[in-house]
Amino acid sequence: MKKVAVIILNWNGAKLLRRYVPSVVQNTPNTLADVIVADNGSTDDSLAVLRDEFPMVRVIALDKNYGFAEGYNRAIAQCTDYEYTVLLNSDVRTPEHWLDPIIDYLEAHPDVGAAQPKLLHDREDGREVFEYAGAAGGYLDCHGYPYCRGRIFEDIEDDNGQYDDINPSILWASGACLVVRTALYLQAGGLDKDFFAHMEEIDLCWRIHLLGSDIRLVPQARVYHLGGASLPQGNPRKTYLNFRNNLLLLHKNLPAREGKRLLIIRRLYDTLAFFMALAKLHGGDAKAIIRAPRDYRKMRRNYTQHPTRNLLNELPECHCNIVLDHYLHGRKIF
């Protein structure tokens, strides 16, 4: 039995499969890992492409689109014999030696439950630029807004090796390329299917921390992520999911009293975001920001158990106010 399952979740992505699966197959050691595509009920010719062009890839065909979270849960439920699972987006190009450094690191550090490589943007000009989705590892600020080493809001850094000297503890690893101990993934309950997509990996990583495992960046490994293949940045559906799921994330994972206090503050910030969207004439985003807290209030009833630890108090990178630092003080780099 091989040690690693590299699982690519696909939905109507035949073009992406043709573009990105070849690098994964070519550069993933077949003595170490199996490459698996979990198809989320595609209605295009994805299954035919996999059958005819990638017979070496194992296919898990799901009966419908379960979303990113539940799609992965169902696929991983069929791969529990692997010690490690890689959640790999269908728009990620993997260079040589992309996987070995992370597995070697996890093997040498049993206290680390999950890790990510550097995520760089898959650009045609070859410029080494961090990618929005995860860059060099993620954090939340004191009010729960996500940011990354290498990316603060829309400001994204070139990769000049500035984050290569250490393997830092990070709050969350990007779901674009998340390497996790399979048993720990199952122990944590997997991805929350009610999130459907967006921020579900932050929620999972938070629960992994609460179980006593660390999460690290392994900068010796890198992958190249196109980004926005399913929902591009600025799509109102993406805006809605990000705002709604961010509220759910905080409600679920903070101690009850501290969560209530923080969510009151977040209401003020999200109201400001609504008016900023209106000022930019982004009507779809404005409607999404209004809808998100309404739906959050309905969904929060499903989460009645809260931890006693506040992770935002434990990581120094979570003590900043990234909104004020960025928009008032001009902070553009980590």
C-alpha cells in the first residue's frame, strides 16, 4: 500500500484536467503516492477524458456535485488506508520534487498534522508571484479576517525567497494544496459540508489545532495555482460564501462569550464593506454582503458546542488588525 493519496476534486473541468493532470502524474513519485480524481457529478466529458487520456489515474465517480467540502469527504472516505492525503485543486501545476519535502517533514515531525507548500501563481510569463489562495501560509487577524504570508487582501508579493528560511507555524493551510494525516482529517470530522466551498479549509485547520496538532508551511516545496477556476475573484457568489462562511467559522471555533463579542464588531466592519461595494458600483457584491449575515443567523443554530481555547489569542500573527493596518496605515507586505 502506498503512503499518500493525491486527490484532485473535479467538477466539469475537462479542460483543466487536460492542462494540469499531466504534471501531477509526471512529477508525483508512483512509489510514494497514487493520483486520484474524485469527480463531483460532472456533466461534461470529464469522465471520458480521464478514461481515455489518463488510464493510470484512479477515478472516484460521485453521483452529483456535493461541493468542495462534502466532495472531498466522500472521496477520502474511500481512501482511508493511505497515511497521508493531499487535497489538490484541479488547477494546480506540480513541478518536480513537489511532494517529497512535505512528506519528509511530516515524517520527521509527528506533532505536525498538516502542511502546505508555497503556492505560486501559474503565470505564462514565468514570474514567481505568490498566489492569492494561500501564498506562504495563512492567519486570521484579531477580527477573523484572513491574510497570508505573501498576500494581504489584494496586495500580493513576488517570491524572492523571503519566506524560505523557516518552517513557521501557520493557522491555516490552503485547500488548493493541503497535505494532512488521513487519520487526523477523519478525527477532526473532515471538511464542514454546510460551508459548501470557501473557508472550509480554515475551519478544518482550526479544529486540527484544537486537537493539539500543529500546521506548518514547508517552503522547500512549491506548486503553481491558476486560481479562480470555479469562481473567479469578484464573483458575487464567491463574495457571499466568503462573508457567510467567515461568520460561521468564528461562531463555531471561538469560545461562546468571546465569539459573541467579536461578531458584534464584525457586523460593523461588514457594514463598512457593504458601503464600499456600493461606492464601487459593485451591486452584486453589496447584495451578497447583505444576504450573508442573514443566512449565517439561520445556520448558526446548528453549532451549539464551542471550544474553551481562543486560538486567536495564541498565535502572535493573529493579534494585528489587518484591516486598519492595510487600509489606514498602508501595510502591503507580511
